[in-house]
Amino acid sequence: MTTTASHALLAAEEVSSSSRTLTILVFIVMIAVTLGVTVWAGRQTKSAADFHSGGREFSGMQNGFAIGSDYMSAASFLGIAGMIALFGYDGFLYSIGFLVAWLVALLLVAELLRNSGRFTMADVLSYRMQQRPVRTAAAVSTITVSIFYLLAQMVGAGAVVALLLGIQPGETYLGMDADTAKIVGIVVVGILMTLYVTFGGMKGTTWVQIIKAGMLMGGTIVLAALVMAIYGFDFGELMSDASNASGAGQSFLEPGLRFGVEVPGDALQTMWNKLDLISLGLALVLGTAGLPHILIRFYTVPDSKAARKSVNWGIGLIGSFYLMTLILGFGAAALVGKEAITAQDAAGNTAAPQLAREVGEHFGGEFFGSVMLAVIAAVAFAAILSTVAGLVIASSSSLAHDFYNSVVRKGRASEHEEIKVARLSAFGIGAASIVLAIFAQSLNVAFLVGLAFAIAASANLPTLLLSLFWKRFNTRGAVAGIYGGLISAVGLVVFSPVFSGTEKALLPGIDIAWFPLTNPGLVSIPLGLLCAIVGTLSSGESNPRRFAELQVRALTGAGAEGAAKH
Amino acid sequence: MVAMHSDPRFDQLRRSLMRFVLPVSVGFLAWYLLYVLMSAYARDVMSTVLFGDVNVALVFGVLQFASTFGIAIMYARYADRKVDPLADDLRTELTGAAAGASAGRTGGRA
């Protein structure tokens, strides 16, 4: 088996020069097109609604594509395909949580938020509360969630760019070795996302996302179809080939290789592992509808009906994408093989690009292999870019609208001023995340996405739902709910085995781990909800008039912000 | 706006929305939780092979996709028929017929 792996590496070096040139060429074309779109969008961005919400003129279908794009990050395109390739069924299990979560957004959040807010999540949270404490808390949680998510994506981006260019350790390309290429990857991604947001605002960001979603779906459909063609469109054949090649046999097609692992002879660890799976499952399904960069997407359409339509488009795209990922993952397990995948990247992040090359070579020789690799590499690069841009605009809108305008300027800032601050914030967040990502690049930050979902599920979703449906809910409840959920989620992770105490931990040198789960959701979600309820009941404040107004607005759409008229 | 909250037609709007949203939310969350719990604790059942290489786990997973798609479509149809007409009526009454959806410019700032 070792010879197979070294053979694959050798083959990688042989094709890499032609495919690298092609990959770089496709990257440059894509960067040029997206920057062109950004400049065009920037010229049309005049009001605060243009900057934060793209003028609210996107159709349900367009926003559905952008939602899919925000969500189908490189982490889910490369990560889930790789997880399925290496661990089989459990990668699929992971994607199911991501998909079902959209029903929470569809049924309980999207339309009500669209009707009653303007630019940010805090607009709804603070509607019947004291503005400053609630908006400050919401901004803190928005920025924490977005930065964690952003860091995970950018650190991944550095590694992925180096791998997509096929730079092996000890080898240089254009004078860069693998480590320099990672840093260059982080810096390029950071600069581009800052440019998209600073100049293009939500309009530019949304169009970049729509383009990416088209590329991603197109690339995935072609690749999945080619894999199926190899197996004569017999999925059963693909499955049995994948499970045979995996070395795990039947258990490759069953849950348990990656999550909820049963440790023989260690009943305690087995119990923690299984609870960890449930904790992750909860965080995934309840987190999506509390992710700020997803929530602000609902403001980019003219009304609540379009918001509903956009979630349904998103569900259709994301669901069919995950189903195709199952084909890609099994395909990579069968055709590329575990040895060759882990030889390239231990976490399996390059399984999909490797599969593209393999399948291309099968049908059209070395040249077509290089073309397929370049195309899938470009898709992955686009996936990184559009997701990080969505995260930057979510945090800069919250900084400018919630913190600067409402807290610092007490709502007296002009639109021009708010846009200027939002642009500055985007610039600052972009620069800060480049620096943070460079420092974090050698750390294992894969857990950050799970943490971002856990915070969103613990701090944001409970307060959002209580403010829409609980009459008694008040300022202290909202503030306690947000900080309680945020602190318990982050705090428990600090004392968990992903932070310290194990070899794979963020800080392997120390051991302060006493919380046994890697995902805090199982404890922090109920805790966040409890803080919100206790906080509310401990304060006498209540504003039934504003609550009545909020509900009428949320349900009827009366007084909702309309589309901009140009 | 505030007076509308105690209007029987608003009550009807809220009830017609909740009649779908509440049971369906409880239902799909329980259905998903059952899937996760079985993946953790009922591995014998999940690994039962139904035909070929297809086992219960795969069918259960695909059913999660199917139920998600199904609920999304059902909700869109339900909202379109049973909720939107009520909401449209009340909104028109609140904001004036001519203004429609774009009346929000002057709407209360959050």
C-alpha cells in the first residue's frame, strides 16, 4: 500500500507543473471577474441599506444561491467530502445536521426577522429593550461567532491554497516553499475578502456569492456525474467498492468511525464520545438559525415571502449538494484511496481535488486530469473567498450599525457616517483576521466552526426566539441570555480536550481540561436559555406595548423595510 | 399597530401560522434527535443490511433529507394559502392600500 501512496505522490509531481499553471490561470480569471463585480456594485452603493443589505433588491432565487454560498464553505465542500472519504458514513451524518438546521431558520426565524428588523440580528433583539446594553451584547456575540468562523476558514484557506498548488514540503514554486505559500494564501484571501466588502458592500458580496454557488454546483455536478459514470450509474457498486477500499469493510457504511467512537475496554470514554456526538448534533441543528452572517442575508430581499423562497432555494441547493458530496466522498475512497489522501493531507481536505484529477485522467488522460484539478481547485478557492466575505460583512455591519451608531452615537449617526464606519470596520476586521490567522496557522483550529455553531445555538437562537415569542422577555433577560450562552460555550471549550491536555489539542503543553466533551452545545445551549429566563424573571421591566407592536410587524410585515428605489 | 395585536383577525393570523409551525418544528426536531440518538446508541439496528450494501443507517439518513425537502415544500404551500392572505389583508389595512410593501421607509426604527 505504501507503494501506491508514493506512486500517487510521484504522479502528483509530474502533472503538477502543467496543472499549477492552469490552476493559477483560473484563479486569476476568477479574481478579475469578482473584483470587476465588486467595482460595479460599489458604484451603486449609496445608502446604508445598499451597504448592509444590498438595497434589498435580490430575488428569492438569487438570495437562495447566496445563502447556499455562505453555507457551503470550503470547510463543507472539502471537509465533508474528505470526512466521508476517510470515515465513510459519519461524514454524511455531519452533513445531515447542517441541512436539517435550515428548517429552524425557515419555520421560526427567516420571515419574522425580515419583517421586523433592518440590518442586523440586534434590530430584532433590541426592539422592545434598552438599546445600548442589548446591542452591545449582540455585537459582541456577532463578532465573536464571525471571527471564530473566519479564522477557521482562513487557516484552512492557507493550507488549501498550498495544497491546491501542489507544493510538497521541501519543494518550492515561484520561490515559495509550502510554509510561505500558506502565508501567501492567507494574505491573498484576506486582502480579497476585505476588498469585496469594503468596496462592494452587501451588493458586491452577494454577487460574488452567487457566482461561487453557480461554480460550486456546476463543478460538483460534473464531478459526481463522472464518478457515477465510472460505476455505470450504480450507486451500490460505488458503495461496495468504497467500503472494500477503505479497509474498514462494512463499518465504513455505518455510524461510529469518527463520531461517538466506541473505545474497547473504556466504558467512560465511550460514554463521553457518544454524548459528544449528541452535543455536536444539537449545536449543528440549532446553530444555523443563530449565525449572524446567515441572518443578515434575509434582509437582502424585498419582503418576507422572498425570504421564505430564498430559504427554500437554499435548502434545495444545500441538500442536493450534500447528496452529491456523498458520491464524491465514496468516489475518493474508492478511486483515490485512503493512503494517497492522507499522504497529501492528514485531515482529508484534498480528497475532492485529488478525485477530480483521478477521474479526469480516467476519461481524458493526463491533460484532462489537470483541467479537472484546476477547475475543482478554483471552485474550492471561490468557496473560501465568498464565505469569508459573508463573515466580514456580518461583523462590520454589526460594528457600524449596532455598536457605533446605536451605542456610541446613540442613533444619531448619518447614513453616510454609518457606511464610512462599516467600511473602516471591514478593513480593520480584515487586517486583524489576516494577522490572527497567520499566528494560528500551525494550530489545529478545525474545532472553531463547531464552536461558532455552539455559540450561535447557545447565545443567539434562544434570545432571538424569546424576543419574538415571549411577552415577558426583557433587557436583563436578553443580555444574560447572550453573555450566558457565549461565556458558557467558550468557557467549556477552554476546559475541554480540544484546548489542552491531549496531543492534538490547541495547547498540547498544558492540561487544564476537566470538561470531557469537545463540543459544548449539550450543556451551553440549555445554560444560555436558562440565563435568559432567570435574567428576565429577576427584572421587573416589561414592555407589552412594544411587544405587541413587534409581533404585529413580524407577522403582518406592516412597516417592514422595503426595497430601495434607484 | 398596538391595537391590531388584540384584533381577532390578528389572533387568527397568529394561530394559523402556529398551527403549522409548532407541531412541525417539534416533529422534525424529534425525528432528527431520534436519528442522532440511534446513530450513537442503536448501532445494531442502524447496521442492519436491508439489501445489497444498503443498511438502515443510510436509509434513515436519506429519509432526513427527504423529510427536510418535504417540510420545506409543504410549508411554502401552507403559508401561501393559509397565512399570506391574512397577513396581506392586515398589512394593507395598517399601512394604507396604496403604500403596500414599500411603505416601510417611515416605519418605526428599531
